[in-house]
Amino acid sequence: MTGTRILVVEDNERNLKLVRDVLLHAGFVVVEARSGEQGVELARESPPDLVLMDLGLPGMDGTEALHLLRDSPGTATVPVVAVTAYAMPEDRERTRAAGFDGYLTKPLDVLALPGQVREYLAAERNSR
């Protein structure tokens, strides 16, 4: 996974630091964005291998950012995983219907996170 770029879009500094530190320790390259707008801009400049997108962002929310990524040729196929505190079954279905490739609930399981990221990356490679 060395060199695999993960874009983490998260406005909460503590959550961002936690995810960054866990993924860096697991050997991923982490790019950080603190807003949906910044996440879209960074992804368009240099498409990552995977995006972890908080849904509850100020301004442009995660779903709106996802739609902009899907509408851009350079990022249309980048897997985007929703990250949210909403954990009800209908929330998971809503994210799938919106076009997210996966769903992780907060608080994130830091021991499981690297493996979950690898699973989403493998699923993307296998779907090509």
C-alpha cells in the first residue's frame, strides 16, 4: 500500500488527526481537506486512490462534494467512502443511494480502519 493516497475530508481537527495518524502508521499517504470545497479541489488537482468523506461538513456537505467529484472526468471513478456519526440502517441506504462506495460510522475503529481502507481499495481494483 506504500504510495497509496487517501484523501481525508474532515472538519473536526481531532477526528482528522486520528485518521491521519492511523493511516500514516499503516503506510498510506494522507492528504487532508477541512471542507468539501477543499476536498473537491485537492481531488481534482491530483486524484487520490480513495476518499474518506465526512458527511456533516460546514458549507458544502459530503454528499454535494461527492456529486461534484462524480461529475468531473478525473475523479468520477475514485471510490468515496462516507464517514458519519449517523448509524441507522436507513442512513447507510441513503449514502448508497447518493452514490458513495462505502460507509464508515463514527467513532471509527482505529484498529479496523487500515483494513477497511484496504478492502475498499481492493473492491475498486476488482471492479475494473
